[in-house]
Amino acid sequence: MFGAILWREWIGFKNKWLSISLSALVSPLLYLVAFGWGLGDSFSINNTPYGSFIMPGIIAMNAMTNGFSVIANDINMSRIYQKTFEAVMTSPVKMPVYVIARISAHVLRCLYAAFLIVLLSFAFRAHIGLDWYFITVLVLNCYVFSAIGFIAGILIDSHGDIAKVSSFAVTPMAFLCGTFFPLEKFPPGLKTFFSILPLSQTVNALRNGFALAGWLPLLALAVYLAALLPLAIRLCAKAE
């Protein structure tokens, strides 16, 4: 059943891959043109050219927004308007399998979007340290925000409110979690608060690598996921 759910999502992706690819590239490309070319190598942060400094943040931010918005809208639409969610709930599929499969399918989509941005990074001559640590952190980040999106899609009963949650929760994280400037610029209290958010942990890990960031981002993201995934399964079972 897990494979069947992934196959269903793959069919949907295959039929819309061009529009999905273009939509995944629009915002990152604008940021890269504005900041990568606009500022580029004109100054550096911590001895890192600004274009290379922001690239890991843009990858993490794009994975976050895709992870949250796509699955949140999908689940919400299927529950409220399309009524296909009810058909799944009455099928013999086990709830943990369904939740994990749906989230995993969207994680793969997020990773695809991240891969496109990595390709863009070469055009902008930004340095990306692609290794096991980078990929593992990125996968965990996608899982965390896809789980958050799944929970939002279950809890919110109005499609318009999904955009409000994104505006009040997801968008602020995109700008306040070290994506475009170091967290050290914040006052100590705010710095501590923002640094524990999952996107901050991801940006720190992708930007600094294992040598500087260490195991803490991996552990932090794993804790977030360990808390969010059972919650998503429990809420989905109640929705049944």
C-alpha cells in the first residue's frame, strides 16, 4: 500500500512536472537574481561571498515552503472540496502507512525542487558542499515541514486559512532564520528563539557543514520529526 500511494503521487507529478518545475524555480530565481547578481561578491559575511552565503539558505527555505504549502493545500482540498479524503479513510489502508507515504511523496517532490536550485547554484557560481551531511539534513528538513503541512491540512477547515498560516508562520521563518543574514544580528533573546526553529537548524547545517555545525542540527530535526509524525498520524485517525 505504501508503494501504491507513492505511485499515485508519481503519476500526478509526471503529468504536471513542467509546471511544478517552473513554480519551484520562480521564487529562488528571483532571490538569486536580486541578491546573487545584485549583491553577489560585492561583500562577504564571515569571509564567505554573499552569493555563496545565501545559497544554502535559499535551498532550505524553498524546501520548507514547498514541504509545507503543497501538502497542506493538497490535504485540505481533498478533505473539504474534493471529498477524496473520505474515500481513503474508509479504505483498508492503515493510517500510519497512509500518513508516512503521503509525507514521503511530498518529501521527494521537495528534494526535486532542491535539486533544481542546486543546479542553479552552478550558474551563479555559488559554492555548495554536497555530501552525506548536506543531503541528510535536507531530507530531515523536508520531512519536518511536510509533516507540519500535513497537520495544517488536517486541522484547518478553510482553504483560505492555509495561506494565512503560511503568511504568519512559514514566511516569517524564511526571513528570520538566518537565510539572508546571520542570526548574530538579532538581540540575544530573539537570537536564541530563532536559533531553535527547524529552518535555522537546517540553514546552519547546510551553510557550515558537519565540521562546524556538528550533530546538533541532525538531532534537533530528528526530535522535531519524532514529535510531529505521531501527531500527524493521530490527527489523521481522528479525522477518520
